[in-house]
Amino acid sequence: MSRYNFKETEAKWQKTWADRQTFAARQGDAGEKYYVLEMFPYPSGRIHMGHVRNYTLGDVVARHKRARGYNVLHPMGWDAFGLPAENAAIQNKVHPATWTHKNIDTMRAQLKTMGLSYDWSREIATCDPEYYRHEQKMFLDFLKAGLAYRKESWVNWDPAEQTVLANEQVIDGKGWRSGAAVEKRQLGMWFLKITDYAEDLLAELENLPRWPDKVRLMQENWIGRSEGARVFFPLKGRDAPLEIYTTRPDTLFGASFMAIAANHPLALELAKNNPHIDAFIAECNALGTSEAAIETAEKRGFDTGLKAIHPLDEKREIPVFVANFVLMEYGTGAIFGCPAHDQRDLDFARKYALPVRAVVAPRTIAGTKEQDDFVENLNTVASEAFTDSADACVLINSEFLDGLSVTEAKRAAIGALEEKGRGKSTIQFRLRDWGVSRQRYWGCPIPVIHCDDCGAVPVPEADLPVTLPNDVTFDKPGNPLDHHPTWKHVNCPTCAKPARRETDTFDTFFESSWYFARFCAPVDDQPFTRDAVDYWMPVDQYIGGVEHAVLHLLYSRFFIRALKDCGYLGVKEPFSGLMTQGMICHETYRAADGTWLTPEEAARLPEGQITVGRSEKMSKSKKNVIDPEVIIGEYGADTARLFMLSDSPPDRDLDWTDSGIEGAWRYINRLWRMVTEPALSLPPAGTPRPAELGAHTLGALKNIHKTIDAVGHDLEQFHFNKAVARIRELSNLLDGLDADDKGAPWVLRLGLETLVRLLGPMLPHLAEELWSHLRQEGPLLADTPWPEADPILIVDDSVTIAVQINGKLRGTVELARDSAEDVVERAALSLPAVSAQLGGRQPRKIIVVANRIVNVVA
Ligand code: ANZ
Ligand code: ZN
């Protein structure tokens, strides 16, 4: 029994494809364009199974579309800036550039062993000045267009590391690495005006039907549009009123306190003369700025002593608190609290013994004794707020709002406020402008120079790129660009006096917001060419992890809009189709002492000494990882690909098992033998269909065509696991062919050729090898069109019609039952036996006996 030599075969075809530049995309080539892209990797060191899955999925799409006649663009590159390179520099004393390029070389070589159909001539690395110079120019254009600006803003500051931390890097109020108590600090930061596009980013989600619903919903929530009102509460003894934002103006009569954020200008002003307020603000600042931190912390407040006047009832005075749960960055940084109908407010009110006033009640109990109990309970002891606002509720204890539904009351309250000049309706977004400044070395320098006289001055375009200095040290905390002896000292481009370069670099999401446009034409002097982006964009199918649902995918949607408005390109949506793949999981193992074990370590220990845990996402911390290089070395890329595709649908998690990979390997060898040692001796390639087929063989022929049809649909819908299952059924069918039945060898050849062609996108090396075996001449499989299913053969209710010439049987045709006469005539005339006999002459007459016979009279 021969064994498939994957090592030799995979290397051979990888070389052939590369030598022939089989996958080079050419703008304007025949066929409709199709741009398929997998999220480019961060070059962290080596590829992991998540990469293997991601790129396999993309490759199947790319190869399938190519076979279908599309002009496919399928590129690959590196998201090469980022913090891990700096950490490596600190830990291993290796320069971030060296570390990054070494990783890129390793990972590129690994990817090349997977046989992916990339156009490698378009490869980019975002840390290359030839890449990032273009985004410096974009930033200058954004500045000119008012889409970028500088603002003092509150950040999480790690005093030990001397750096800003992302919200995710603050754990229990401490820096994730240093463990130092994180402070809130005000820092000058650069922002991009994503909020200008909030409405459009939200509205256009509707026009992305080929995005997963869950991702669209996540973006919708992230953008967070809400309709509400701004209300001005006069403050006793002060001129300026307190402006608040509310989504529930209907509950105004239930207001029992006001709360302002710790960073609210009013709080800061009061703190100047009140050390208690000042101390409370410091306490709030220690909490960190993240919503999660604020959500989970105990609600605390400090009474400022100020009184606000109710805007619709001048007699009512309301205390004003500084509170730790009010965010300065949302709405106006101030609220009115309505404890009866908001849980957070109720918790706060109970804690500080503030009044609670129910103003909304279920309509069913309106005017009854039950309502009195409801109100009494809510106002005195209840610990749960009544937050229902459906139309089945009515307003109570609210003067002119009484009896209205919540919707009606909102409108009426806003009307009354507007009349008094005390408020107006507004639309509010949760989305914040994108802060792009990072105090890091390994990123794209922000092209600005700070001058004491002229302020922040853009670097003149002629001076771009601003490149990173190479001679940096990582021996002290903070930003190496800031410590560099000379780099930041330059003269002001405007007044020529000594000035300082901006030492912040861009958030690395900046690079990933436009790399897909660069792939369209990675030319020297421009970010891309206009005709190339016009031709290739948008990306037709984007594939990656769902963890990017809001950050990368939303930033990119914004960035392309901003580029469009600056005249760079004509589209505004970067990705018309999106597929998010599930995770790869594996069983976990622990030793008796509780430490995690790798699968290999676990296999070496006796069963009694290990505890097998449930299957979880592969992660270094739990040691349940399988190295793709080991799998590819042992079984080949096609086996790994097959297992990735056959186990579960792409968007679901996949369980990696030894038995799964073994099963894939066995099937690959079975395919190899089926084609190289066929059960019947095959007729030569291109042999026409025999005039007559036995009943069994004809059934097989129909099944072959049905498989072509079904697998085509499966691949279009990314049901790769179903496609594999159908192809396996086809191999079973071919194995079971009745050798003695008429036409069996011919159908076997057709079946094997079909099998190989259908497998082409999934198992490209094996399929290419088997194709060359079946077809000694002609194009590579990679250049062979997708097989076509004969529509007649895939109809279940079909009939076999005898075709006669002058009463003598010449063959049969398979047609759908009750086919129209002209369809039957055409099918009969196209039989080789018939056309040969007619020799180009027109038949004298054609007689059709429905569903049975066609007689051609010559
Ligand atoms: C009064 C009220 C009564 C509220 C009630 C809710 C229920 P969304 O829907 O997310 O937009 N709020 C406003 N600004 C805030 C800030 N800066 N920090 C913390 N909370 C803030 O939420 C809007 C509601 O969140 C607003 O409506 C306000 O509380 C609160 F029965 O005003 B509401
Ligand atoms: Zn100047």
C-alpha cells in the first residue's frame, strides 16, 4: 500500500506556484474582481493554530473564487508595530526592529509551508518607513480637515512606568505590570474625530448584510445612540446653571439629587476652597477611568452643599453631590438622580438617605389601592428600582404629566422645558473621539513639532517621513524617544526657534485602519494609487477574529470615511463581507500538584496522575497548545487544513483532537490511493461520454453532478464542513461503483476528476498532484475552472429518454420529467452519436414521445 509523500509533493507545488506567479493579482484582468483578506498578523514570533484556521478559511475562499473565474486579490502582510517588541527589548536586550524582522522571517517561512494562495509581491510591514510615511501625510491632511485635534484629556497614568495605560491595563486600580497605584492625569493627546461620523457609522450598518449580526449589534451598542434631553438646573447663589443629560426627562418630578463627575469643572472649582471635596476627587481619580471600573466600584458621593432648583417646580431645592459613578466623558458629566426608576440612583439614595419619589407606575394599577402600596413601598423600603418604561406604564405624581405614557411624557416634559428655556431635546452618542497618542517608541511618530511660541506645528510635508531613531535605550522607564539625546530637538518650522518633536507615536490601530487599501497598490511615492483602490476596494470578504468587532473594524470604517473626505479614495465602507471565525480549543491537563501540563507531558504520565479538564481556548497559560509547525511537519499542510475545515463551521469553536488529525491524514491517503491506484483502468482523459450507461453508473453520474452543485453552494456559504462531508460521500460512492456496469470506467474517471477539482481549494497540494496524475497535459489545477453541474442531471425527477435515428437506438439522454419538446430535441441532437450521423445536415423531422423516445428522421 503506497503512502502519500506530502513533504515532497507540498514543496513541489509551492515552488511551481511561486515560480509561475500563479497567484499574482493583476488589476483589470478578465473576470469580476474579488478581494479576499484575512486580518494580518502581529509578528509575535511563530504562527499559532488560530492563524492556521484564519488563513485556511481565507485560502479556500480565494482559491474557490479564482476557480469560479474571478480576478482575485489575496495579499498578506504584518501589523508590525506594538508593545511586545518593546517588552522584548527590555527583557532580552534586542532592538524592537531586529526582533520584529526576525519574527516576520520566521512566520513568513511558516506560512509558506501552508500553501496559501497569496500574492507575496504585495507584502507589507507597517513598521517600514515606506509604509508609515504615508500615514503621517494622512494625519497632516486630517489636521487640515479638522478631523484631528489636540486636547488635554484624562488618562490612566502609571507613575512607576511613566506611561499612559489603556483601561484594560489597569487592574484593581493598579498598573498591570508595575503594580503601582494608577493615577488619573491630564495630558495633551491627539484625537481623531470619529464622533463626526457616529450617525453615518451607525446608519450604514444596515447596508452591510454580509456581516454577522452579532458584530453589527456590537458596533451599534458601542456607538450607543440615545435620544434624550439636556436640562439646565439653576444653582442657588450662582449665575451659571448646571447642565445635565438625561434619557428620561419624563421622570423629572422624581428627581431627588444632582450628581456631577469628579472632574467636572464645578467640582474642581469647589475643591479649591474645600479640602474635603478635593480629597474626595483624589479618591475618585484613584479608581481609574474605565467604565468597567466605575460600574463595579461601590457608589460613593460627597455633598457639595450647593442646591439646584427644579426646572419645572421653582419651590423645590435639590442637593448637588460629586459622585464617583458619573463619567465626565459622557453627556455633560452631570445628572439628576431619580432613585425610584434607576437602580444606581436608588442604591445611592438609600446610602445617603435621600428621598425617593415614584413617578411611573404600571397602568393596570393606576388609581387603585394597589398603586398606593406600590408607591409607598418604592419610596420607603424597596431595594429594586422600577425601571419599566413600556407604554403599559403611566406617569403619576408629576403634575401635568400625570396619566401620560413614558413616550408621551418625554415629549411633554421637553416641550415644557423648551418653553421655559430650561432644556432641549438632543441625540447623544456613547462613542468617544479616538485618542491616538501613545507614549511608546515602537510606533509611527506623530509628525508634529511643539514650539513655545507657535504651539503644535505640523511637520512640513517635504520633511516627511519622520523616522524613528535607531539608537535608543530601554534601560529606564518611560518613552525612549523622550530620553533620546538629540532626536526631539529640532527647530520650529514656522519661526525657526528651538522646538521639540512630538515624542508620542500613533496607536497601532492607526496602521491597521488602512493597510487593506495599501495592498491594492503598494507603490513607492503614494499610499496607493487611486485607480487601484477604485478597482479593488472594498474588500469583498474579510476574515478574522470576533475580538476586533468594535476596535479595528470600527476604526477602519471611520478611517476610510475620513480618507474619502480628504480625497484619497471613493468608497466609504472598507469591508463589504465579514466572517468571524471561532476559537481553537483543546483539552487541558493538570498534574497532581495542580500545575498545567502540555498535551505531550500529559501523554507521558500514567492516567491516574493527571486530571483532564474541559476543552478550552488554546493558550500558553494553560499549556493546551498544539504547535502548527509540528503538525505540518508530521502530517503536512493539507492534513492540517482538512481537519480545520471538516470539524465544525468556521464561526464556531473547534476542538483540536489527535483522533481528528489522524482521521484527516487517513482520508488524505485514501484519496491518494483512489486516484493513483484506481479500481478500474481509466479511459484516457477527455474521452467523451459513452452512448449508453448502465442504470447504476447513471445513478453515480447523477450523484457526481449533485455533489458539484451542492459543494459549490456550500463553499459560497462558507459551509466548509458540509462540503467536506459531501466530498467524503462522493469518495464512498466511487469506491462502491459496480465495475461491470456499462460505462463504469468512464464515470470513475469523471468522479475522480471531480473529486480532485472540488478538493482543490481545500487541499491544494494533494489536489494539484492528483490532477497532474489524471491529466498529464493541460493547465495546473490552480488554473482550471470550477466544474459545472449539469442542470439536467441534478434534477431528482428525471427520465431517461431513448434517442433513435430512423428508428435505431443511438443513445440516451437524461432530462427532467416533462421537459419541453425543444429542450428534448436539442439534447438529442447534441449527442455525439447523433451529430456524427447527421454530419452537419438538418434532420428531416423529429418526433418526441414525451418522457420516452426521441426519433430523429434523417
Ligand atoms: C435621569 C434618569 C432617570 C436617568 C431614570 C435614567 C433613568 P444612556 O441610555 O446610556 O444614554 N447619565 C447621563 N450622563 C451620565 C454620565 N456622564 N455618567 C453617568 N451616568 C450618566 O444613559 C443615559 C442615562 O444615564 C441618563 O438618564 C442619566 O440618568 C445617566 F429613571 O437621567 B438618566
Ligand atoms: Zn515657532
